[in-house]
Amino acid sequence: MLDLITRWDFSILYFIREHLQLPFLDSVSVFLSEAFDGGLLWLILCAVLLVFRKTRGVGIMMLCAMGFALVIGEWGMKNLFCRLRPCVVDPSVSLAVDVPKSYSFPSGHTGSSFAAAFALFLCSKKWGIPALVLAGIIGLSRMYLFVHFPTDVLAGAVLGILCALFACYLFRKFNLENKIQKIGINNIF
């Protein structure tokens, strides 16, 4: 079964490689890979949201969702499954980025992006929909760069969404958003 999934994954990656490679997409994919490494731009967005009392709860919920995705995906699932990256399995493909040192399954970039974007979506459809589109583009860029299999990206997206749903559940169950909005900015830093 795993061989069938891997063959299917590689067929998609090779299709992308053969039919969708463009210098512009190379640049965009490298930029997204670097800008969202470790969830960097999502963390900056969270920091901005923390500054304003009205959006403080959203920022903390996004941070929680990303934290859950980090613990479950990066520290748990990657070390449990130990799936090699496509660029390691087929080193003949030239890369536009360095070979990541961690395992492949699930995609951490995609997991953190969907965790942050879906948490934002649960609070604001207006801002959440563009964030989800961006999260999807980030996931696609990981396949484009040949550093993740499609199933890694799919698993990262599902994990991120589930982590956002869990963070939202906790916030609602314990009424955390109202409690957080009452906290003054001086009490956070």
C-alpha cells in the first residue's frame, strides 16, 4: 500500500516538474519557503494581532493552533513515521533550496500555515479566506520545490485544520477569548 501511495506521489511531483516549472514560480516558491520557515510570517501576524485588544484573542488562538501543529507534526509524527523526502529518495532532481534536515511527513510549512489560517478563518471569514488561499499556495510550493510529497502536504493541511479546531474548542470551552481581551498589553510583555 505504501509503495502505491509513493508511486502516486511521485507521479504528481514529476508532472509538476515536467509541466509547471517556470523561473517565476521558482522564485515565488523559494520566497514562500524561506518567509514561512518555522511559521515566521504567521508569527509576525500573530504579534501584530496581540498588540490590539480587539484581536488579541485571535492572535493567541493562532499561536496555540500553530503550537499544537508543531508538537504533533514536527516533534511527534515526523519522528514516528520517519518518511524520507522526495529529494532524498530521488536525488537526481536539482533543487532551488537546501535539502531540509527533518523528515517529510507531514509538511511542517503546510501544517503551521493551515493551523494559523484556519484559526483566523474561524474568527473572521473576511481575513481567513485569503489566509487559507495563502496556506494552500504554501503547501503547493513545497511540492513544487520537490521537498514534500502530495500526501505530506495533505496531511499537514488536515493536521493544521484539526489543531485550529482544537484551539477554538478550548477557547470557547473556557471562554478564553473574553478573558484575554481584558488583559492589558503591559500584562502580556
